[in-house]
Amino acid sequence: MSEPYDQLLDATIQHLEDLKGQGVRFLPVTADTLAALKSMEAPQRVPVSKAAAPALPGTAPVAPTLAPVSAYASVPVQESLLASAPSAPSIVLDPQAKAEAMKELRGRALACQKCPNLASARKNVVFGVGDINAALMFVGEAPGADEDMQGEPFVGAAGQLLTRIIQTIGLSRETVYIGNILKCRPDTPGQSSGNRKPTAEEMKTCIPYLHEQIDLIQPKVLVGLGATAIEGLIGKTGITRLRGQWHTYRGIPLMPTFHPSYLLRNQALSEKRKVWEDMLQVMERLGLPISEKQRGYFLKP
């Protein structure tokens, strides 16, 4: 086999090993995919340059991703190795299968006991809310007290502000998807109120649920809300430096921005404008109409 093919094969095997470590047991292969693979000639004909998707401005090329669920067939990981071949057709999830898979994932998350301290302290598991076919998905760090009480993400003061932001770009909570890295509120032993930052270990333990959500929803754009969420997603710190710059996460454009709670603490027009500029970029990426009035929000007269 050629060296480029060996490199592609090694990268594919590593990706599958990573998925296996996250608890993924099956990957999707459609009948059309198998037919396309059978018709492929010698592996030397597959150029390495096709293994990466076109790069977004300011980002590195993105390796192809594998969705965890299929309406057509589930095969053991070993048998679906070639499903990542760059010439294979893209996988479209059946709506009913997607809904059933999300329901099954939700059930696993609600029963999760991986973090005993969080499981014993929580009132509710905060799985996520919104349209599982959404083009736009927001990701926060963890539920707070209000979210823990109601079992829904972003329902407190910060959540109300997020809802207004979503409405201002012309969408609604029902047409986007909102989730967190952590599905349980970080416990606060000895405290009667307040929240704490989730630990790196807690986020590492819980993030496979988010990965499955993203892979099922397949949004066109992700928005990471706040420093902790961005650190948990891409392992980078410095939200002031990172916000407004496109990144890529699981093959999807990711826009880091300030957490709504930051805007509640800092009411400066300049800070509101920064978040709005991030949202304008998101709107442009999604192809949403932008009026001159919207472009002028939070600018000084």
C-alpha cells in the first residue's frame, strides 16, 4: 500500500479508537455507502488531500467526522473502518432514527452515576433542549441552581438574556438547540447558594454525552458560551482573545463568545457589541438575513 494510504488508515484507526474510548460501540454504514466502497479500485487512487474538508478562514483543515447513529444499519466498529473513506457518500440520518437515538441518549444521561458527588447532589439532570434538527447549537459549561431545579439549560437570568439574543438574530429557543458540557450542576458542599466552575475531570467524564448530541444533531454552527465552555471544548484559555474567531469542533464551525452572565455583570455597550458582532458572523455563516438595523445594534450614535 502507498504511504498516503497508510497515513489515512492510521488516522482512521486512531479516530475509531477515540470513539471506542468514549463508549461508542457502533458506527453507521448505509447500503449506498457499502456499494460505493465495493466499487472503489485500488486504495492508491485515494489522494490524501481529499481526506480533509475545505478549511474555514483562519482554521486548519478539518478531518471528516463519523456520525454515531444510522437509520439504515449498525455494524461493529471494525467492519465500518472504511466508512471514513473520503470518496464515500455523506450519511443522512433518518428523522425517526435520530429521534429514537436522542431519546436513548437522554435516558442514559438521566440515569448517569459516573460522578457520584454530582449525582447525589443534583435535583435534575439537565440534558438539553430545542430542535434536534437545528442548524445552530449553543454550548454552555454546566447548569446553575435554576437549571438544576427546572431540568432545562439556561433558564435563569443568563438564560433569559440568551433567549433575547436568539430572538434578535431571528430565531427562537424552539428552533435552536441548547446544551451544556456538564449535565449536572456542580455540587457546592457547605454552600447554601452560588455555583462553582466544573473541574476538568468532570467535564472530561461528561463530554461524551455532548459529543453524541452534536453528532446526532449535526448543526451547521456551534456557539461556545464563555471561557469554561471553550476551555472544555477546545482546551484553550483566554476568551477575550478567542471570541470572534472561528474555530472547528468535531468538523463544525465553532464561534466562541462571552457567556450571557458576563454581559449581566458588565453592561458596557462595547461588550454587548462584541457579542453582537460574534452573532452577526454566526448569522452570515447560517445565511440568515441581516438588516441594516441589526448591523447597527449597540453602536454609539
